[in-house]
Amino acid sequence: MSIAPRHSEIFALRVQILARSSDDRAFKRAIGDIATDLLAIEAHLERDPDCWRKTRALHAVHVPSLAAAVKIYEQIDRSTDAFCEERDAIFAAFSRTGALFRKARATLDADLASRARIEAEVLADRAPEPVPVAEPASLLGRARARISSFSIGAIDRVSDTAGAALSDLGVRFMSIPKISGSIGSVIWETFSGRVAAPVGIRLAASQRAISDGLEAGTGFGIVIGILCPPLLPIAAGGAVLTALASYSDGVDQLTAADSQEREARWVELREQRAQALRELAHGSSALQIESEDLSVTVDVETGQADAIVLSGPLTGRSYSSLSEAERADIQSSVLRDADRDKPGSGWLLLDILATGASAATLN
């Protein structure tokens, strides 16, 4: 029996989580029911291999990001209390991620229930009229008939297991290099080019936050916070864009100031932007916003932004790696049905990406 790549990744992550949970109670509590949700998602993929299209961000971004985060967590020395604060930050990140997997499972469950209801309605329309059955004359006979009628029309429940067929599958884990106990200043060089695209993008967009975390001795928590950032509703993109645009506008106005005043004001503007984004991200080092077409990551400290493309022929590519022509295609796709005056519009994400891209030259 063959297994699709997305199914393999879900299965591999579940095995990874269960292996760590077996001897780490704190991790098991923090990771919650993600393994159970993954098992249910596996069952959906087994029934309908194309159902991943309804949860694109899960497969393109969240699964590889969580797999990398768990792998990093495994490097923490649990025999000492030196990493207590780190563990707390990591567990908070895992808790945030659990909501994304619950949402994906709920989406697939709802879709399956909807299809089952439609099929039942179609079958009901085609079914012949029932033949009336004479009611038993005796009181006892009527009572038995009513009890037995409760089972008529019972609906088969959806199984939460992917089946025994998965037991003999060998799954290749994504190769993620180990990080030493001291982490060290080479974390970026260790990761670049060695992990899945979304992981690389998030680390690249947040390189400064990672460097600051390493210097402060909080590298593990910072990195996993970036890999598993809070997901903001797309309507919150307006506040993110305001924070980024206010900084850019402020920098543009610094040209008339003398060098000393300009430097002081620049530091102030950076802190104002970081504080605004920090509040939106609930203290995390990064935040994410998603639509059906894009999964955007914004670094809180630098304001830099990048995205993973979730739909179309460029699926899986980073927005920053696209040519001008490819970006034009993405923009046309995102904006085709969008309305710039609506807060849920794809315009917001494109404006965030444009403003976030310029942050690299303004910082």
C-alpha cells in the first residue's frame, strides 16, 4: 500500500509526538490532543487523499514547523532546571499550535458530515415510499415496536483511526540537524538550506530575533516561538499594517534631522513598531496571518515579512523568492475576488508583504 507525501508527514509527526510523550509528562500535557487530531486527519486523508486542499496551511506550514519545534525541544537537557523559562515559552507555543490542528480537524469533520448529509438526502429522495406496517394490537407489542424503531435511521460514526494498514509503513522523517546544549552563534548556518521551506522562511524572517535570543541565552524559546507563532485573524492585518507603515513613514521623515537626532528618533520608531507588534503577538517573537492563498509570517522585532504560497502552481514557494512576473500572478490570484475596502481582503496580506519587505532596508 502506498502513502501520499502529506499523509506520510502527518503520520511521521504523530509518531514523533507520541515517542516524546511516552517519557516526558510535561511535554505530553503541553502538546495536548495534537496526536489525536493528527490521527483523525490521517483517517480523512485515507478516505479522501485530496481533502488536504481544505487545510492547505496545515500541510504547507504548520506540520513542518511543529516537527522542527519538537525536534529542537528534544535537545533541551531535562535533568537541570536551567531551562525552566525556556520550557514554559516552548509549551505556550505548543498550546497555540494545538488550536490550529483542532481547527483543521474540525474543518475536515464538518466537510465530511456535510457530504454525508447531502448523500443521505439524495438517497432519501430516490427511496420508494415506505409500506405502512400494521401496528400490533396488544400494548406489549406496541411497546416493543417503538423500542426497535430507535435503531432505524442510526448514522454510522466516522472512525477516529486510520486503520491497521498504517502499522507497517516506514516513514522517512525530515532531516533536522541537532542543536548543541549551548546552542551557539551558528544556529542560522545550521538551519539554512537544511529544512523545509516554511521553517527556513520563518527563521530567515526572524534572524535578528534569533540572534538576540542567543545572546540573552533564550535561544530555544525564541526559535520555537518563531516556528509556532500565534495565528491572528486576517482582520487584524489592518493593525499589523498600521504598525509597519507608521515606522516606514516615520523613517521617511528623518532625512531633515541631524545625525544625532535622526539616530535617537530611529531607535524610538523601531521600539514603537516592535511594541505594537508585540502586543498583537501576545509577547511572541513573530506572528502569522493566513488566507486561502498565503501564509504570512511577520517578525516582531524587525517588521520583516515573508509568506508561503498556499494555492496555484507556485504552492510551497516563498513569496520573497518569486520573480516579478510570478508575484504579479500571485497578486492577480489573491485580488481577483478581493475588495480593498473589506478588512478580510487579500489586499491586507499583500500590503503587509510589501511593507515588510522594505523593512529589511530601513532597519
